[in-house]
Amino acid sequence: LPVASPERLFVVEFRSPNVDESRISVYDSSSYPAFERMKQAVQDEAKLTAVSYTDRSDLTYSSDDEMEKAFTQFVSGDMFAILGLKPTLGRLLTGSDDVKPGAHPVAVISYDYWAARFGRDPRVVGKTFRLGDGLYQIVGVSPAGFTGTETGASVDIFLPMMMKNPTTLRSWNNFWLRILIQLRPGVSPTPVRDRLVAVHRSEEHTSELQSHHDL
């Protein structure tokens, strides 16, 4: 990825045996409460950031009532800073955009989307679009060459994680995001992994309790 210090960037991957324990299932999806707990547990050794899976969404711009589609992704407000990225235009998302659910309906568009949809018009900053029930304002354009955190998949519009449905954000049993880790300089992956394993085991218990409560 075209980011700062890619050699210190990792993704959280979960492994668990199947019911008959004949083979191991591997997956990388997580809930938001699990991400928050993991982030707090290793904050001295690493920075954690979350990204949702990319979704092809229907949206309309205020100047055009015709529906169009774009690839959207919810990301932690600090993702751009952790990856060492700078805006091409305007500003990128920050931690202050990602504190309170529903409080900051802002968006950053990718350089490629800016070029294809807006012809690199510098007046794009400040434009609004409607996505679902929300009206979002474009605050910036990401750097050229950065199309998201998954190779082979391109994101057009980045949205603050806190703009996701509040019910989804609170749920331990809704697995809809991936967790990226940037190790602090000089930190080995091993102790971070061991601590995350311990946190994950406690999360499984929490998730089980909530599931029983929901029933």
C-alpha cells in the first residue's frame, strides 16, 4: 500500500476450529465493540484503526436528482493520520469526526473518483450528497494512488465510522469491519498478538452472554 511505514502495518486475523475441530476457520471480520476493546488493550504498543467492507451505494448530489452509484467505506477517523496520508485538496477525516454517532456527516473522496466524477474541479470541497437518510458534505480529496486498504478494491467515498447505524456500532455480534494495526517503532508483533488473543477470548464470552440475553 502507498502508505507510511508499510512494514509496520498488519491486519487482525481470527482463527477458530470448526465444530468437529477437523479444520481451522480463518476470517478477518470483527464487531465495533471488539475493535474498541482491542484498541485500548494495546494502545501503548500499537495504533489500531478500523475499516468496513466496501459497499456499492446509491446516492444523489444536491445539484442532480438522478441516482448514481459509488463505492463507499466507513473508516476510523484516525485512519488517514495513522497511514501517514496527506490530502490532495481540503482535509482528510480526523479523530474529531469520529467521536459521537451521527454527529459528523462529512466525507472524503478518492483522487480517482474526484477525477472521474468531477474532472478535478477544486470546487468539489463543500459539495453535498445524499446517502440513505443522511446529507454529507465533501471536505477533501485523498492523495493520488490511494484507493483504500484492500488491493484490488477501490473506494470512491470514505465516511466516518460513527456515521454507521448506531445499532450496528453497539452490537458485539455484527461482524462488518476489519482491524488494521500499525506497530509503534521498535515493537515486536508477538507481544501485541498475545495480548489481542487474550482480549479476543474475553470478547467471545461477552458475545455469548449478549446472544443469550438477546434470546
